[in-house]
Amino acid sequence: MSSRKSKSNNLIHAELLSQVQRVLRERFCHQSPHSNLFGVQVQYKHLIELLKRTAIHGESNSVLIIGPRGSGKTTKTYKALKLRLINHALKELMEIEEVSENVLQVHLNGLLQINDKIALKEITRQLNLENVVGDKVFGSFAENLSFLLEALKKGDRSSSCPVIFILDEFDLFAHHKNQTLLYNLFDISQSAQTPLAVIGLTCRLDILELLEKRVKSRFSHRQIHLMNSFGFPQYLKIFKEQLSLPAEFPDKLFTEKWNESIQCLTEDRSVREVLQKHFNVSKNLRSLHMLLMLALNRVTTSHPFMTAADMMEAHQFCSMDSKANIVHGLSVLEICLIIAMKHLNDIYEEEPFNFQMVYNEFQKFVQRKAHSVYNFEKPVVMKAFEHLQQLELIRPMERTSVNTQREYQLMKLLLDNTQIMNALQKYPNCPTDVRQWATSSLSWL
């Protein structure tokens, strides 16, 4: 009876943890529109006021939201902050009763709508105008454009539905022939016709330089710049908020225990050190979500709460050196060549080297340790050297010339001493002589 009861409790516990992981993963991966905006409240206020002026008062506007990728300019596709900013603003706008049924939205992406003809067809589809004049809408580009412009220009501030155009990857639209679409959208937004808000999302700071003079003259020159401006105390607060369960979570007792464990985690010194390192590398919330996702994956029925050890392991995984990992899979000969290059860098102070120099260095080592290291033929060593080049652990200083012999082509090592020594510490079954050669001083050379 007791075993049946414990089995039932385990099932309930497993179901609870499954719900916890679903809630938090949705928060980390899909950037739920219900999640908070951090560090961009001023920009958000500016954007929502601008949209309200268009939706409620019929005032046309145009604005560019500029920020690095992953800074959150949008959220329709849940990309982080640029799209999140837009989605939060549109969500708040649609909650206004007089707006929800009257505002039309058109979402375009420069990666999908690669020319103005495709963009016009997509606008026509999203505005539900395909069947207005039968096949004529999808006739020539000129007919399509003139029909659409006529439909938009016939309106006025008092009787027309406001239209909000959201142009993701805005800089790609600037590369369209003659920038016809941008010119006409900005032209309508400057005139007393259909209320129109044109919102461009881009990561290019020089975007205005890409616009033609006639297009630039019709743009309002409003720009909203998104940069994560919060400090480490707010970063800690974000960490806590992102991991805390919402009040509406089904099991109140478990929610309380989970949130208490997250509070303890936030106050833990080792966790703060991990977060400080992560914050120093990147303030981007996407990288924080990646860290939290890796830590969350370790939560199981036997380990129901996140611990400091989970955070430290997740950070170690996030900050793993990919080049050092490649070194772990190299042969002993290739390791020896890398050590020879390391010594050459130390002797000649980072000057470039060629294969012949590396081979001579390797031969010196072989002669000293002939009893423990196999002396490979030169073509075999050359093959190992070329393999290191294919793995991009070394690179040529200049283009390969037809006249240059491979042995004398100048190369540069793309690993630093710390990476080499760390990789050697973890290298499986590394010969003792090879390890000692890597750590030895250069006095014997």
C-alpha cells in the first residue's frame, strides 16, 4: 500500500516538474508577450504614444527602431527585444476597445519580401484586398501599385481604418530597385490621407545613408535606439524574475517552495560570481536565457530544485572553448606540432612561422626523447600540418602563391598559450614527455 502511495506521489511530482519546465521554457525560448520588458521602458513609452496617435487620433507617423540583433525590436517571431517591443506595444494597443476592431496591421520582412512586387502582393493579402477586383490585383506591378495606392489615398483621417506597417530587416527594403515601396509608404504617411504608421526594424546604425534623397525627405527622422542599459543589480532581479513561477501556477505550495529556492539561489555567492562573469561578457538576455535553460535541464524528480552547482555547470558549458575542444580530438603528432608552434611563438615573439621551422623544432624534441617518441616521416608530418590548417587552428598569412613551396608558406597559430595548456590538461592519455615539453622552459633549445 505504501509503495503504491509513493509511486502515486512520484507521478504527481513528475507532472508538476513537467509543468514547471514547460512554463519556464516557454518564457526562455518563445519570449512570451506576457513577459516583462527590461531596460527599455522609456523607448516603449515613446513607441506606444506614437502608435496611439495613429490608431486613436488618425495621425500618420514613421519611426525606425535600431538595435543589435537579439536586443528585442520585435516579438511576432519571438526574436527577443526589438520584436518584443513591437509586440508589447501592439498588445497594449489592441486592448483599447475603440482600437481593437479598427486598426489593420501589415507585417513585412526583408528576408521574405525580396522585391517590391512580392511585398505588394503580401500587403494586398494581409489587407484582404485580393478579391476586390478579381485577378487585376495580381496583374502587373504597375497595376498592383496603383490599385493599392488608390485604396490607401482615398481614405481620410476621420473615416479610414489606420494601418500599421511593420518592416522587419528594414535595411533590405532599402536595396529594392528605386526604393519605390518605401517612397510611397513614407509619402502617404506625410499626407492627410489614410492614417499610416510605418515602423522599420533594423540593426544598422547607418540606415539613413542607405535611403535615397527623395525617400529620406519624406521620412520623419524619428529613431528609437535600443541598448541594454541596466546594471548588475537589475540583472540579478531579471534572473530572479525569469526563474520565478507565476502566481497562477496550479500548485500553490510547490510554487512557494520553488520561489524560495530561487531567492536562496539569487543570494548565493557562487551563483552571483557566475552571473557577474556572464554579465561582463554579454548583457544580452538571450545569452542569460541560454544559461538558465541549461541549468533547468538538470531538474528531475530526484533533483527537484535548481542548485548553485547546476548554475556553475551550465556556465562552464556556455563558456566552453570550441578551439580547445578541437585540440582534445587531435593525434599526438598534431599535438606535438602545436607545441612546437607555441615554442616558436615564444622565441620569435608571435612572428609567423612556416612548416620547415615547425618540423625542425619537432625533430629537436624527437632527438632528445628518441626512446619515447616515434620519429614520423616528413610527408606524414606535412599531412598532419595540413590537417591543422583545415581545422583552422593555423592560417596562412597571405594567399597561397603558385611559386611558393608549401613548406615555406608563412603561417600563424590561432591558439594562445593558455588554451594549449588547458587543452593538454584534459587531453586523454597524453604522453608525459609531450606534456613536459609543453611546460618546459626554452633554455635547452
